[in-house]
Amino acid sequence: MVKIRKANLQDVKKIHALLQHFAKKGDLLGRPLSTLYERVREFFVAEDDHQELIACAALSIAWENLAEIRSLAVREDYHGKGIGRMLIENALLEAKALLITEIFTLTYQPDFFKKMGFGEIDKKELPHKIWSDCINCPYFPDCNEVSLIYKT
């Protein structure tokens, strides 16, 4: 049985390894270890029956009523089991508790998010995101991620 919980400091190196695995494949952008330690409170993790970390996702507050779901990664041997959905549902519940009305994501997997009620949005409608994180990205301004938004 899979358990979803908030991440702790002991999870950071495992989160980093998981994200680096998918970053090397070009499926997501990696995150520096130092950034993960700084943002550990944003992360949810999934554990299997053996308490092994098998997935992660973060809810990062971007502005007054805007947050981003980022760093969603599920180990390949657990794909198709609803773990990504559970992580996103937990992030959306936390956003609701924080009274955040819009949650966006930039992704190479838009169909997954569309099934969860996210709709496409032009990146130009996300100025806080573009100028805070994206400007430092090696792919800026030629990003090929799809931007989607969920409104509560």
C-alpha cells in the first residue's frame, strides 16, 4: 500500500536522485540539492510498503493566489498505479487550505494534468513564474514545456 506524506530532511537526497534520474532522460528539469533542502517543506512524497521513497511532487507558492505544482516524479516501476494522481490531489488540498485559487504547472506530460482538470494557458499569463524561475532556466526563452492551470 502506498502512503503519501510531507517530506522531511531525510528524504532530500532520495528526492534529488529521483529528480536527477528523470532530468537525465529529459522528462523534467533537475533541481540542485541545495534548493531541495531549502524547499523541502513544499514536497509530498510517496512510500511503498517497505517505506522506500517512490515518488514526489511539490507545491510552490508563486504569488498571492498562485502556486505551482513542480517536480512530479514517479519511479517507472510504479507508473500507472495512480501515485502521481494521489500526489497532485494532496497538493491541491494543501493549496485549497492555503486559500490559493490558481495552481499551474509547466510540464512535458500535459495529458496527465488535463485528466485532473488542468487546462492549457499561455505562459505569458504567468509573469511571476517567468521572471522568477524561468529566466534562470537553460531553456529560456525556448521552453517546450506546456503550461496548464487549475482553478479552484
